[in-house]
Amino acid sequence: MINMRTRHALGTSTLVLALASLSLSCSGSPGTTSSDGKSPVPDIRKAASAPATEEPPAPSTAEPTPGVEKVRNAFAGLQATYNDGCTTPGNCEYFLGRVLDELSSLDGAMKADPQGLGHFKEPLAWIAKLRTGLGDDSSFENLKKHQALLTGTRDKINAWMQGHPEDYR
């Protein structure tokens, strides 16, 4: 019969051996190469980060189209433009371009949202009106000319979204 001290020593020895084996199998000496002549480290990292072999979950009907932001995320980006403006010298071009980009992202997110176009009818109409006003010209000169339309559209959408907290919380 094995006493407790022997059992503990055997358990510890087994653990140490297992860890040593694992360590040796994961590391190689600096000059070690795999059969293809490359370092084995990338292969190990690739294998460790490889996805599981189980089937991915079926797409949810409550999620927007892959690659399109959710409305709440796009709205957060639009709200972040309130911390910026054309008051800082040299920042106006960046600011106006960013407002346009954030409105475009929100437009795409609303169009892809499972609630449908009807739910976002007003904000989508305001963005369409902005696009009509800007035309195909997103140059700084044109954005500066339509600055009031850009920031006004942002402000109307912000007010509308505040009345629809379920869309961004």
C-alpha cells in the first residue's frame, strides 16, 4: 500500500514530467527548423489559434449583415463627433469628413437592421437629403459649404435616437 507521502511525490513527479514534456515540445532551440525549413513557432501558434472543428452557429436573424455595424455602435461613433468641431485650427477638414463618414456608417447600419427600413424612416430620409445636397462631391470645400446641413443632420438624428433608446442600448 502506498502511503500519502509517496502518493504526493509520485503525483508531483508526474506533473513535473508532463510540464517538461509540454515545454520541450513547444520550444525549439534557435536553430531548429521544421520539415519545410521554417521555424516551428508560427506552426505552433497557428495550431493553437485554429478554430474548433464544430459547426459555426446558424446566423441569427437579430444581427445585422456581416461587415455592417450595429446601429448602437454606429450611433456611438456619430455621438463622438460632438467632442470635436471646426473651432480648432486645421481640424475642420477632419471633423466634417468624420461626420460624413459616421452618418454613412449609421445609414448602412439602419438599412441592415432587422427592424426594417420603416423603423428608421426619418433618419434615413435626413441622410438621403444630405446626400442629395452634397451630390457626389465629398471634398472639403463642398463639406464646408454644407457644414450646417451636415451638423444639422447629425443633430436631428441624435434627437431622434434619444427618443428611441432601445436602438442604441
